[in-house]
Amino acid sequence: MTNDLNIIVATDCGSTTTKAILIEKKGNEYRQTFRGEAPTTVEAPFEDVTRGVLNAFAELEELSGRKILDGEKIITPAKGDTGVDVYISTSSAGGGLQMMVAGAVKTMSAQSAQKAALGAGAIVMDVIASNDKRLPHEKIERIRDLRPDMILLSGGTDGGTVSHVVELAEFIGAANPRPRLGMTFQLPVIYAGNKDARERVSGVLEEKTALKVTDNLRPTLESENLGPARQEIQNLFLEHVMAHAPGYKNLMSWTGVPIMPTPGAVGEMMQVAAKKDDINVVGVDIGGATTDVFSVFDGVFNRTVSANLGMSYSISNVIAETGIENIMKWLPFDIDEADIRNRIKNKMIRPTTIPQLLEDLKLEHAISREALRLAFEQHKALAVGLKGIQKQRDISETFEQVATEETLIEMNKLDLIIGSGGVLSHAPRRSQAMMMMIDAFQPYGTTMIAVDSIFMMPHLGVLSTINETAATEVFEKDCLIYLGPCISLTNTGKHGIKCLDYVITYSGGKNTEDSLLLGELKVFDLKDGEKAKVEITPTRQFDVGEGSGKKTVKEVTGGVVGLVIDARGRPFDPKEGKAREPLAEVLSKWNKAFDAYPE
């Protein structure tokens, strides 16, 4: 199949917008050539996802001059300027994939189950564990009330405890939960626990649920085996969940490969990118309803989803979670709190609108910083090593949930941050996207910042499963836009004191040198692909990644925004500089350095 794919059409059906792209083989390389988009039609009055897909195709046809549809049928294979070789799609419409996970020990099997579900592209609604301090009837009620799309049950190493996992199966059986979509079918339950308990778990759940048994997530304490469970989740997602969402049966019959959950596809692409260049990557996809964070550190992939942090449907939740004062600290103008709340509610009830005024745009960017920051905090808390294998911990400590593990996310080892989703991909100026990501993630040391040009990572993720070459070529040439490297330091001083000297030597031999004070930020013109040598000598109490007061020398490559030297310290908060000058002035200086907004 992979050799004769010259014309590929791909869609991503999001909660707000359905995005279609055309990928064509030009000479001997693949390029993304045209794109179309249309509102997603999963809700009333249409209640049929294929309407939005056909509308997006119609726009593609108009722009490219290629006839893709014959009535409502996709023409395959491609001949001349008619038809396409394959149609592929991802989807997060209809609320995505909502799951519950259950495990014997909260910090061990339950956490492995959570990682498996998140990695497959699910939203985890709750984690039930034998030791989560809830009474049996509370657990049963919770399972019944939540009505997840499916449940993942794990627990016990192979040959280990049986009773805990059977007890959890009994809770699920007693709750007898009805699925969220499609009242007529049984709820899918995946059992990925101790193989010795399979028979007893089947005895409890086989009659009441659509039970699937797969390999144990934690076959031994020292190992995790998430692949089979993730695969099973994606299969069941198509069979059960997607099949009952409006219009999906039809859509599934059109695609050349199974539809993937959008986050699962983005994760796939992140892993391909990290592996190809052997780098550590953090990626974020900020949508209307949810924000997904992905990371690949030393080859270990993690994904988390913040189901209540988004820029349209969930925008009010961002405010509720961070507090209005944390939004206001990013605004370089005075505005009444009630006015902010009104603007936010308007966005929530009209999710497809975009900012009309510069003030509205700055407000949206302030909210996105907080949504990204909160989502990243949640990711760092979940992206941890295997629990329960430290020698110094005995089982009683594990039951007490003592978190001695550190997060796998080491900011000074991070090579690349990729931003994706409307507020980042469609920011009116690329410098705004770069600023939002630096402010939210606060990278430390030297990190390249990039953005997904038109939000096509989901399309490429699903494409990578059938043609990795095509996916990586388009990813590098058309998808990723390198904004530039950011060099930053950790903070242990008073605002306004000198913290570093820098010397930048450009490839033509020209150089520039100066020093920066703590709280300052400077952007240098370093064109996309242009190289420069940067020497930074921090003063005694500051660290640029090599240790306090130690000089660092890096060769960096520019991007469309340039090279950023960020001397605001880590962690930093705009309010810290308020003692010396008004907050609006501090923020205006930073915005000016980036040339982020019109004067």
C-alpha cells in the first residue's frame, strides 16, 4: 500500500473544526499542498460528522482544482487531477474517548493503567484503586455515575495477588454502568492484570460487560508493558465508541486505515520525530475543550490530557483553576475583573469566534499561558518512573503512597518544544506563539521552540502508521516552523542586578556582546537555518545549565522569530518586577522585545 500512495487526503475531526489537508508526491518528495476546513457537525441540527468532512473536502476541491468527490463518494485511486489514493482520518469530536481506570495499588498498577489509557488518546475520568480510601459503595456509585466509554482494569504482577483485582471486578459488576453513547450495547472492559486472576475476573464480568483480556500491564514490579493494552483501547474505541457517535459508521467505511483518536495520532508523530533525531521533546496541543501534553525523554513516551483546560468550551475552567489574578498578571493594560469574566463567558457560549480587538487577543493569549502552564504541571506530576521498584521502599510505604520518584521531565535536557492547536498555530504573529510557550513552559538552558504551522500533526501521525517517509518529509518541510532557540537561566537574585554577559558570533564573523539584568529579555535577529556561536557567562549565583557561574558555549540555529536570551530567571512571575516598575511597563517591555503586538 505504501509504495503507490502519491495523493493522500487526511482529516482531523476536532470538537470545533474539521480540518482537511492534501498531501502530494512532487517529484520524489512528499509535500502538503492544500488545506480546507469546516465546522464539525457532530451536534444538532446535523448530528452527522460526515457533513463537516464533506464541507472541508469541498473547500479542498475548490482550492486545488482536484476532483475528490463523486457525489458523496471519495474517488480512488487517483488518476491525473481526479481522485486520491487513500483517505485517512483522526477524531476527537463528541468529547473524545472517556475512560475510567482501576488498579490494585494507586501508585503502581493503577498508575500504569492511567499511563496506558492516556497514551492511547483517552481522557481519564477517575482512577479507582483498592487503597484509594473510598468505601466500596462510594466506588460503585462513582463508576455508575461517570458513565465512561470504557474501563481498563489492572492489578497484581503475574503470579501475585488475585483478591484485590477480583474485588475491583466485583465493584464494576455491581455498578453495572451504562455507557455514555449507545444505550443498547454492553460497556467495554479491558482486563490487563495478573494472568492468574483472568478466570475469576471473567466469571464476574463476562455476562455484564464486553470483556476483552490482554497482557498484564505490570508483569513484574520492574517492568511495564503498555503496548497491548493501548492497542486494545484504540480497537475498542473504533468498535464501540466511534460506531455509536453520529455519522461515524459511515466515515469509518470511507477511510483506508482505522480512524485514530487525535491525541493518539499526535503522540505517534512526536515519537517518530524524537526517535529520528534522538532528542528529548515536549509537545502540546491546546484545543477548544482539552489540552494534551506529550513528552519523549530518553525514549520514554508520556502523554497527559487536561480534560478541563481549553480555549473555547473549557475556557471558564481555566479561570476557575488558576484564579483571575493569574490571568491579569499577563495583561499589559488595566481592565475590570467583571469585564474579563464577561468576555470569557462570550467565548464559551460562542466557541468558534476569534478575537476582534487587540485587547481581546491579548486576553486570549494571557489565558492560553495559564492553560498551558497548568497542563504542563499536571504532565510533570504524571510523567514519573516506575513506582514500587525502589529497593528502599517496602510494600507498606507503597500503600502509604510515598512519592519518592522524581518526574522524568528534566528541563535542562529538553531539546525541543512543539506547540500546536489554534491559539498557537494561528497566532497572528509567530512571535506571539513563541512568547506564550516560553512564558508557560519556562524552559531552562538551551531549547529550540517550534510550532505546528497549520495544525497537521494528527494527520501526519496517522499517516506515519502507513508511510513513515511521507509523514516525516511533510513534518520537516511543511509542518514544523522553527521559531528559534531560547537560552535561559535559573534565578536566585534580586530583580535589576546584573546576571550574565553574552557574546554572539554570527556565521559571517560579525559579533555582538553586552550584559543583561535579571528580569530582562532580548531577541536577536538570527534567520531560519542561520547558525551562530553563543557564549554566556553568568554571574556567580546564576546557572545557564552548566552550574552556578559557569560559562556555556553553544552553537545554535535560528528560526523565524530569532534567538532569545531570557534573563527573567526560573521560575519567574511577572509580578516579581512590579516593585521596581508598574506591571504594565514590565509586560510592555517584554512584548516590545518580541515585537509581539502592533504599537
